[in-house]
Amino acid sequence: MKLLEEIRYDLRFIKSHTVQPKWYKVLKIFILVGFLAAYWYWFGFLKTVIFLAVFLFLSFLLHMLYRLKTHKYTQSWLDFVVVEENNEIKAKSIGKFYYSAIVFNAIIALIISQVIS
């Protein structure tokens, strides 16, 4: 039950945060799906599944790192900025380190998917 509550907590945060514009939250899904479709076309199903599994795992680790270091998104850490507005703590921005880590995750996933299968 506790794990389910923690997942719900994260989903509520992801849905409500303002560190990324709403249009980008939607666009990144289309970017990932488009990339996966192209990857599947060029390299096949197995390499695509491996890429996706590795990328999601590394992204999960990055998410958990930010969750831990920001004390569930309530404290600033690295490029994650938290501010107090109207007596409420809100995440304000995320920056270069996070996006660099996502690109790094994609590169690692790409390399692993090409080497393994």
C-alpha cells in the first residue's frame, strides 16, 4: 500500500508541476513515440525494446535521485529550484543538469541496445 501511495504522490507531482510547460509535457511523449517508431524501423523490434527498457530504467533512477535529494520535491537541489509562493512550496524550474542527464540516458541506452543484440 505504501508503494502505491508513493507512486500516486509522484504522479500528482508530475501532473501538477510547473517546471515544464504543459505543451512540453505532451510533446515529449510524441517525441519518444516518434523516436521509438524510427528506431524500430531502422534497427528492429528487439533493439527497440532493449533501448526502451534501458532508457526507462535509467530515467527511473534519475527520477528517484531527484525525488530523494529534493525531499519529495520540496527543497532545491542542483538545477531543481523550489520557491515559496502564497505560503505554498512549489517547484519552479529544472535545468541543464536534468536535461543533460536525459540525453546521457538516451545515449547509454542507444549504445547498450546496439551492443547487446
